[in-house]
Amino acid sequence: MAAGTGAGTDVGRACDSGEARGDAQALAAALAALLPARFGVAVTAGAMADHRDTLRPEELPAIARAVDRRVHEFSTGRLLARQAMIRLGMPDAPIPRAADRSPVWPAACQGSITHAGGHVLAAVTRRESLCGLGVDLEEAHRVTAELHAKLFTPTERARLLDPAPGATATRRAALLFSAKEAVYKAVHPSVGVFIGFQEVEVAIAGDIDAPAGAFSMRYVGTHAPNRIMETGLGYFCSVDTRYVLTAFVIP
Ligand SMILES: CC(C)(COP(=O)(O)OP(=O)(O)OC[C@H]1O[C@@H](n2cnc3c(N)ncnc32)[C@H](O)[C@@H]1OP(=O)(O)O)[C@@H](O)C(=O)NCCC(=O)NCCS
């Protein structure tokens, strides 16, 4: 796969230590490598830190009653998203939060933000480049077996999870979950309705344990506009076996 428009951790101040900067660089590079260059996506990543002083007035209501950890993840995401906009040659405009918690991107661009394990990633592209973009980072160990019945359809559990106990099943579960979250971020801003975990089915192309791969989505719910996800393209990779990273684009 061709690399995306670029990856970076030029959030210097978002990376507190050399180790954190190395992790962020690896995550940014992995995400940029997943996204085909034709979609023109700029990727930035950094360690979660306190960047509340960089927030714009329009963004402050989103953290008015937030605890410090939430202020850190929100402010790091906004800082990284603005740096991605700059990389695309766009003004670094405010990104308020909508009532449904989605970021309100400036008219000229769209993007997606994710946080996990103290890391934050932002992906931004020009509005005309895609109909939807979602990215998601998950820590591989977090999607435990008790959650499977809620998060996965019977078909997903039978095909992708049940025959593989242990660490492999855990990573597969994290991948399926992350894919659904990335899809939600790509579809929800345009369709505008909540999409339940049982309304979608992930189909993995190729070996689920390969270092990088692709997935597609089937919509099995009843709200027809959500079928737009069936035209989308999903990409995944593992980073250090600790993280699963997914991206979903609707061309
Ligand atoms: C919105 C959601 C997908 C976020 O995923 P998450 O793993 O909890 O958290 P992440 O750190 O990866 O992503 C959080 C970011 O998602 C973005 N986000 C939140 N709501 C969003 C929405 N409705 N549309 C697009 N992006 C959204 C925000 O940028 C948020 O970060 P911010 O508040 O700092 O700006 C998740 O909380 C959710 O509500 N899931 C339920 C619906 C779902 O996933 N269905 C699956 C079937 S499609």
C-alpha cells in the first residue's frame, strides 16, 4: 500500500519523553502507511499531555466539567488535528465538539481522532477527498471475552473468535472492535444516527494475524442510509502486538 500524505509527531510539546515520542512516531508511521496516498490524509500522533492552553474559545465548552485526564486527551487531539491541517496547507481553525460528541471540522476538511494507552492520533484530509474518514486505536488486551456477546454478532463470534482461544483471540477481538469504532466515526457524521454493535459485521480479508490487512463492513440493521459503509474500505495493522490500529474510508 502506498503511504499517505504524511505522518508526523511535530507536536514536539505533545511528546514528553523520548520513549513516548518513539511510540507516537511508530503509530503515526503505521497509520500513514495504511492509508493509500490518493486519499491525501495527513496523520499526526503524540503522547497525551496537558495542552489546554492551545484550545480555542469555541472548543472550551467540551471540557467545561472534564477531569484532567479528559482535558489532556481532548486538548492533545485538537493540537494534533490542527497540526495535520497545517500540513495540508490549511488554516489551523477551531474544531468544536457537536452535541453527539463528534468533532465539527472546518468546512474545507474532515478528519478523525483517537486516543488509547496514553497516545493520541489525528487524521485529516480535504473535504472533497473522501465521503468519510474514521481512525481507531485500541490496546489489544482490553476487549475481554465477557464483552464479546455485546460487541460481536453470532456470525463474528463463530467465524473469527471462538476457534482461537488465548492471545490470538484477544487480538482478533480488539481488531473487530476497533474496526467497528472506525466505521462509526466515518459514517455517523454524515448519516447522524446511532449504530449499534450488532448492526454491523466485519469481514476480514486475508490472514487476521498478518502485520497489515484489509476489512470490509456489512450493515445488517434497518436504517438504509447506513449501508453507505458497504462502499467503504477498511485497513488494519498491529503495532508492537500491544495495539491494533484501524482506518476506514468512504471514497
Ligand atoms: C464515538 C466512539 C466510536 C469513540 O470511540 P472510542 O474508542 O470510545 O474512543 P476514541 O478515543 O477512539 O475516539 C474518541 C474520539 O472519537 C471522536 N468522536 C466521538 N463521537 C463521534 C461521532 N459521533 N462521530 C465521529 N467521531 C466521533 C471524537 O473525536 C473523540 O475524541 P475527542 O472527544 O477528544 O474529540 C465510541 O465512544 C462510541 O460511541 N461507540 C458506540 C457506537 C459504535 O461504535 N458502534 C459500532 C457499530 S458502527
